[in-house]
Amino acid sequence: MSGIVRNLLDRPGGVNLTPYKKIVKAAGGRAERVGALDELPRPAMDDLAEFCAVAREAADRTLGLRPYDVQLLGTLALLDGKVAEMATGEGKTLSGAMAAAGYALQGKRVHVMSVNDYLARRDAEWMGPFYEAMGVSVGWIGQNSTPEERREAYGKDVTYGPVSEVGFDVLRDRLRTDPAEIIVPEPQVALIDEADSVLVDEARVPLVMAGAADEGSAVPEMAALVRQLIRGYHYEIDDQARNVYLTPKGADSVESLLDVELYDEKEPGTLIELNLALHAHALLSRDVDYIVRDGKVQLINPSRGRVAVLQRWPDGLQAAVEAKEALPPSEKGEILDSITVQGLIKRYPQICGMTGTAVAVSEQLGEFYGLKVAVIPPNRPCVREDEPDRLYPDVPDKDAALVEEIQEAHATGRPILIGTLDVAESENLAKLLQRRGMEPVVLNAKNDAEEAAIIAKAGERGAITVSTQMAGRGTDIRLGEGVAELGGLYVIGSGRHASSRLDDQLRGRAGRQGDPGASVFFVSMKDDLITQFVSDERPPAADADGVVRHRRGAYLVGHAQRVAEGVNLEIHRNTWRYTRLLEHQRELILEWRDKVLHGDSAARALEAADPERWAAMPEDTRDETARQIVLHAIDRCWTEHLAFLTDLREGIHLRALGRMSPVDEFHREAVAEYKTLLSEVERRSVESFEEPEPELQRPAATWTYLVQDNPFGTEWDRILKRVTSATRRG
């Protein structure tokens, strides 16, 4: 009865584990018989208890890892199409491998998607012997994989790869003109590692395929100009640091310096360049939002703390940041196709995933993917001591207390992991510690290649590891000899993240598998989280020793975090409202394109359009010529359609000023434009067909990248910014 009530209430993590527990118990009863077999049988998937018994024995024999009952529960949840929440150190990698093998034994092709190359390769190679024992083939792809290596990996029963690389391969296949060149097979099962990060944090990130158009054009003059502007006099930044705008005095100064009419609607180019340069100058910070490495601007993924190697801002903003840093501009191109991570995942008929922090985003997982969360209990109870936040009035007070706490703990020999909010903070803290005679190891986006080696030593006696959010995922920290007696790993957060999940992931680095450990967060009432999201609230005063103990302080920190999470959820919803129509139109155009690529629809259409021309063409080549003509028309029209939708979306928010729904207006115009696209493809195809030698030129070079969607805030942010600017100018 309780299970029925729980399902009716549908509370987060409310999936009933009782059916899974019965299967695991039955599997335990078969362990002795299966363990006595010289050769393990290929289990039939209509008997899950037998599958669990065989998988457990196979893992024990090949990896030296005998899955706990809770790992089998996680496997069954994944096979049931759920997101399994399993705490750090509970063996998600093995649970995922057993589930992937189970799907493969059902005859389904499985793509195990991770957040980076390192984890994809590590897990595929680590679990390889297990898969072999189960009669399942496995491969992996990474950023540097060749087309041949990718084709071979996708030909396996189970393929590991970063979600972005799978998406880029899908986009590349979208441009193929020969069916034999297609690499990615039909999607069947997606098993997502770090599911909250992939399905929520990165869901709205568009993956882009671009074709070379022209050299990039940074605007160093505009970058030099905005450096002269003074905040508070020439420009202002809003409370949440999402928008920057000129004051009337700033606009007058810029017009005088450039000798232009800045707000001339017929010539908006100068204003656009100025706004981009000002955004790059005032809102994007080096070593926080990006780093400069190897002469290039490299973005930092805020949820991982790692360099997003292939990520960039939309071309204009990217060029503005490059000009700000006095770097040569990167090449520009027209977008040939794009797909969001959410659109990519939703292609799969079956989706499941695993992570240590799923309940916090169960609403989004249900809303956007129809997924439910199964909370898997730990194998051993967590005994980590999580202290309440230590609050201070301002940042210098917090930093001083943080350094004192680290020095005291380090004197005992206890290993310490300090989680910082960005690269700049991690390096500044390391310098403060070095001045006190300590020798911290820094792990951030600048040395991410050394991550595994650094984390492997973070639990050793006397270790001090200063890290960005990179330390929150992927690799377990094992305690060195004698460390348990010192209290285990001590995790200290130098501030609260905008997402409580990131804090929970950091805490989870300590206390794995029943290990002792502790965690605490040091928070200033002047931290960006507080000043951006609860700026109108007055924080309570500190006690005589400089610590804020009033309960309202803790309330404000939690409230700021909830507001930040709400803002990000609304951005996700808002982005999906626009992109889901694009994803639908993309499906339709791909369906049409596939018929042309794999069939004779192009030949039949062009023969009907001009029978005489068709009859005059060489029989052995005319079918292929027709196919290439129509494919070229489809691809060109789709590229132009994407450009139209981008321009449409940039200005559609202004319709709200006329009491119209921007989303409804966007859909209305996008649907109408798509209908004209279909007739335009037919017109261009026939026109090219009737030319003696049709020009079917394609881009000489293509490249892929991710783009930060919505870089200038929400649609309402943009409306308010423009209205405010107009009002201030009278």
C-alpha cells in the first residue's frame, strides 16, 4: 500500500525499490550455483535474477569487484529506465556497465555518455574484461578519435563517449552526401553518467556545426574605447551582473569619441559592437569565465570547473573577448546545423542515467525527459560530519578565517580538499597558503590534464588540494594510511555555489563507503551569490568575534541559492520553448533528407519536373546527380532557415511590449517560414537541374563547437534593458 501511495504522491526519489530488492534477493540465492560454473552462460534477459547472478560473478572474476546488493539495485533501476541516485564511492561505474550489458543482451545498442574524454576512455577500458565475459563488445570515442576509430566504436554493442562528441558525430552525419559515410547508427539506448550535469546543466547548450565563411574580425578599437569608460559614470551593471548598459553620460561620451549617432535604427552596427565590447569588458572575467591558454580564449564550464575545449560564445561576443585580450580573431562561419544536448538525448527511445545528486533536479528530469529518480541506499551508512556554514560579514574576514582553519587542520596531518568557485580564487587562496609555509596542490581548468593524478593523492596524510568544481566529479578520493584515525578527508568550501547540487557533490568527496570525513562551507555575506540574488536584503550583524551567527544569515544563503536555481530553471524552460520547435523542424527535414539520401525520391521528382532534360542525361550518373542537387538545396535552405530563426529570436522579445507572447509569435513566424523552405528547396532543385553544369559548392572546411545560449540573460532581462535605456535617453 505504501508503494501505491508513494507513486500517487510522486515525490522526488519516490520510485519503489521493493520489486528490485526481490530480484536481488533471488540473485543471491543463485550465487553458489553460478559461482561453481567453469564457464559463465549468456543470461537470458527475461530472467533478471539470473542476469544479476551472472553479472555479479563476471565482475568478480574479471575485475576483482564483487557488486554489492545496492549496486545491483542501481543496475535494475537503470534497466527500468530510471535515473539512479547513488552516493559518491558507491560504484556507479560498475552498476552502469552491468546495465549497459543488460540492454546489449536484449539486442539493443547502448551509448554510455559521460562528461569528458578521460572518463569515457577510463570506464570503457576498465570495464572491458567484464563486457568480454558477458559476451558484449565495447568501444569508446574521444575528441581526438579518427573517423575510422569512431566507426569501429559505434559498431560495438556498447559505446562510451562524451555527450558532446556523440552530438558532433550526429551533426557531421547530417551533412553526409554518401550513405556509406554515415557513422552513427540509429539511436536506441542512452545511459547517461553524471545525469544531472548532462540532462540539466548542459541541456540547453547548443552543439554547432559551422562551415567556413570568412576570417573573424575582432574590433580592437572598440575594446580600447570601453577600457576608458568608468563604471557608475559611463555605464552600470544590474544587480545580478547579467546585463550592462550605458548611462546617458556614457552614451554622449561614446558618440563624441566616435562621431556617430549611437542609436540610429538604420545603422545599428556600431551600437551592437559597442554592447558586445562592453559585455566582454564588464561582465566576463579572465580566470573566472575563461582562461587564455596557447594564445586562445578558452571558456570554463561553470558546473564542472573544467575548460570547455570546444566551447565558444556566439561569434560577435567571442570576437569581443579576443579583442579585449589583444588576441587574433578566430575564424567565423555560418551555422550549417545545430542541436541542443536536450534535443540529442531525446532522440533515444530509451533513456536512463546515474548520478550522486538527482533528487534536487527530479522536477526538471520529469518535466523535460519524463524520467523518475530511484534513490539507491548506500552500502554502508555515511558517517561524514557536515558542519553548518560559517558566515562572515565580508570577503576578507571569510578568507582570513578560511586560511586559519586550513592551517589548524593541516597541523594535525589531516588531508584537506578546498573547493573554490573559480580559477582566480583557487590561485589566490594557494598564494595565501604558501605565505603561511604550506604547500597546496592546485587543481583547476589550467591543469585539468593532471586531474586524475592530483585527485588520487588528495587523501594522503598532510595533503592540501585547492580545486575548482573539477574535484566534485568523476574520481574517488581514497584515504591514505592512518588518515581515518585523523578523522578522514576534510572538505572545505570557500563559498556556496549557485546550485546546491554542486555543494553536495563537493561534500561527497569525503565519507565514501563509510569512511570518516567532514565538511564545512565558509560564506561571506558579500559573496556574489548573496549580492546578486538577494541584494535587497540586509544581512545580520556579526558577533564580537566576527562570525555571523544570527539564523537569518543562514536563511539568506539558502534563499539566495533557491533564487539562483529558480533563475537557471526558468532559463532552461525558456530556451526549450524556443528550441523544441526547431528540433521538430529538424526531425522533419532530416526525414526528408534521408529519403533523398537512401532512395530515389530526388530522381523521381526531377524527372517529373523536366522529362526532356532527364532523358538527355547519361543514365549511369543521372540518379546520383539528382540526389546531390536536391541534397545541396536542402542543406542550403536549412542553413538559411537557421540564420532566419536566430535573427527572429534576437528581436522577438520586443513583441512583449505590444502585449503579444514572444514564444507564440516566434512559433507562428517559424512555422510560416518553414513552409516556404519546402517550396524553396523544390524551386532551387529544379533551377539547378536545368543548368548545364550546376554549382553545388559546399564549405571548404567545417568545424564543431558548443555555444553558450542566452549569454545576455533572459528575454525579460533584454526587454527591461532596452526599455530602461530608451527611458534614460528621454
